[in-house]
Amino acid sequence: MVKLTGVFNDLKAVKVALFGDFMVDLYTTGSVQRVSPEAPVPVLLAQDAYRLPGGAGNVALNLCALGAEVSAFGLVGADSEGEKLRKLLSKEGIDLSGMVEGAHTCVKNRLIANTQQLIRIDSEISEALPDSIATEILKRLRAQINEYAIIAISDYGKGFLTNYLLEGIISIGREFCTPVIVDPKGIDFTKYHGATMVKPNLMEAYRAADLPTSASLDRVAERLFEICEPTSLLITRSEKGMSLFTREKGRSDFPARVMEVNDVTGAGDTALSVITFVLANGIDLEHAVPLANLASGIAVEKLGCARVTLSQIALRLLEQDVGSKVFDENHLFALTKALQGSEYLLTCIEEKVDLLDLHEGLLQLKQRHPNQRIVVYLDHAISDPRWVSLLSSLSEVDSIILQTHSLNHLCERLKPKTIYLFKDKFVSYKESLLVNST
């Protein structure tokens, strides 16, 4: 089990170089009330249309949702859709200085009736990136490589990621000891030779290995290691989870824990984003993969390409392990991200109180604020592990913060709107955002 007190608490903001095929996901929504008299097909009465960054753009959005700073390298057409795509990405704070201009922006138009996708219309012209432009991109990467904790490659086979460019990216990554994580496309994996990790889905893995589906997954992995010699290989297996292969430790399986599969669209992008973000934080694969697996499970529960946030990951982890509730003062980044966008109140316990009285007080708080999460701050005098364990077992408690520099310092970082102090059997409400710890 991945614990927030371990892996999640070690996460912090990182800078990522993202190379890939950026496109526009256009969603045309409406209702179907009749069949066309011209052909036996439904007639969609269009009611709305909206755009989202697709392909590598969806990876970029997911990285931003996790707290990463993203520098995008890709191709955007000199057309109206390209301009809209740039605006969508810029709005998220993504650095577009590494983007180059092409003749056409790839657009995937999904026609949807009452959440059911009827058909997808693709508008694309795949053109191989000229080596001269690839050389300029590689020069930029080399000049900026020390800024990046990791390089992610999201290949959708649209022409930007040529063999020449891929070879250069991976070579620079190896030269400067910067991990290169690849979400591959196609059947020729030799172009990813030497990458730190290659992350195909199950079907892609079998096709690239040129083996029948009757072959064992271990044989497939063995063949892919021969073809592209990555440091590690992560094969995503949809509802069956993920399988990690390394030369040192062999195979490790991570079963999925999904509440309900609604749409697998974008789950691979989510997995790439989380793996990239967690590895960029220096966390080992044995902990990074379960976290990515969990995030992908959240993604498939949603319709369309959904961004999975640290808050959503934290909440899912808390549902699975109450021990993940505890934070210390060195790991408040994760908690601030987990609380982002949610309503919560801070309760401060500065001396030992009767646990039954405390529980009663927490029940009253929950009744008064049913939609708010309760964050408990414990003074160092009462941070005994056994007491913390008992407190974390209470369902009313969402998170526990152990002694920080001061209560003022904590409030400056979390900026709670509501603060309660527990003393004896009584809860004292403080309207001020800052209260002095006495």
C-alpha cells in the first residue's frame, strides 16, 4: 500500500520537458431524437461544442494538475484551431516557447449524444518534422536541460517525433542523466532505444514484440528489452492494472482498483503524467507505479479525457488507508495540493483531551459543517504515536498535521477560513485567519 506519509508527502513542484503530438479534442454534444431519412444513421441535434488540448496536450494538462511546471515541445498549425490550442495551453501556464509552427493542427471531433459517443471525425495531415527544425529543437533542449527534472515523450504518431528527434532527445537525456519516459506509438520500438522507461499498453506491447496474444507477457517484455533496451518497461493492462519489468528485479504486477469503468479515454495520458511527476521527484518505481495505477483507475471512472489532481489521488489513498492521513511540517506541499479546491476547517489540539469528548466534539463539527473536511493540528506535546493512531482511525478526521513551527506559520501556508480550538470539553470558534498559539 502506498502511504501519503511516505510517497505522497515527498512530492513537490518539478519542471518537466514534454515532447509530443499536440492536438485539439473537439466535443460536439447534443441529442438524438430520430433516424436520418437519407441513411440508417442517427441525427445529432447539436447543442454545444467545446475544445480541450488533446494528445500530448492532455498529458500537459494532467502534469499541471499535479503541480508540475511544463515546457511543451511540439507542432501547432498556423490555423484557427492552432491559435485556439495555444490559448488553451497558455491559460494553464504552460511554456510554449519550444513549440514550432506547422501547416495544420490535428483535430479530433467527437460527436456525443447523451454521454454516448456516436462517431469521431479526425482532421489531420501527418508530416515528418524536417531534420533542420529538429536540430534547432535539440539545441534548445541541450541549452535548457539542467532546468528539467525529467523528459516525457507522448508519441501519437503524427509526425513530430521523428527517429532523428527521438534519438537526439534520448541521447541528451542519457548524457545529462535526465530520465526519459516514453509513451510509445506504432510497432517499431527501436526508435526509443535507450530510454529510461517505455510505457506501452498491452496491445501495443504485443504488436511491437511481434508475438501472438497467446505468448506470455514475460516473453513479450523479454523481447521488448531486446528491441529498445530501456532501463524499465511498464505495460498498462486496462482493468487488470499494470506490470512493471526491470532487469534487476524482474516482474511486478499492480492490480487495478477501479470503482466503475466509464471511459478509458486518456487513461494512458494520466499514467504517463503521474509516472513522470513522481519519478521527477526522485521516488523509486516500486512506489511510483502504484500511484500511477491508482490515478489511472480514477481516470477511467470519468467520461472523456479527465485531469486527475493530487487532491483526487489523496482522497482515494485516504479511502484505502487511514494511516495516510498524517503529515509533518516538512511535507505540507502535498497537503496544500490535496486541500486545493475543497472546503475544510482547521481544528487545533494543544493539550491532551479525553478522546471520547474529542470525538463528540468532532461529530458536532461534522454536523455543523457536513460538506467540509476536518484537518487536525496536534501540538508536539500530544503527538504520541499511539494517540495519533487513535485519532487517525476516526472517520471524521480527514488529515492530521503534527507540530509545525507555529500555528501562525501553519495558517499562513494553509489559509483556512475556519479555525476551532479544542480545550477540555469545549470547542472555541475563531473568526481570524491567524490565531496565536499559546
